[in-house]
Amino acid sequence: MGWIITLIIGGIIGWLASIVMKTDAQMGPIANIIVGIVGSMLGFWLAGLLGIGAGSAIVGYVIAVIGAAVLIFLLKAVGVLK
């Protein structure tokens, strides 16, 4: 059951980040899920380096979306996304 929730929330996080980064038309649901999950991990890692903690669920979701947006930025810089 935990994997299903992770996939759903990862998809939502990836979708929100793709809207922010204006790559929504290029990414499908699988890419949104992968970017959402990996980007969330990246966001929480970066937040930990900066000493920012997720005090509430809303702050955690914001960190996750920012991390996914950073991942999309990196993918665009490398040339994986246009």
C-alpha cells in the first residue's frame, strides 16, 4: 500500500514541478512519477544541507516540488528535456 501512495504523490509532485518548469507537454505520467520521486529525494537532501527542516506537511510538499523542479532544470541543462 505504501508503494501505491508513493507513486501517486510522486506523480502529483512531478506534475506540479513540470507545470512550474513549463515542461508539462513533454512529460507523460511515468516521467512525472520518476521526476517526482527522485526530485523529492533531491529536494530533501538539499534542504538538509541548508539546514531547512520540513516542520509541517505543507513545507515538505513545497520542498519536494522545488527538488523536482531543480531536477527538471538539470535534465534540461543536460539536454534530456527540451
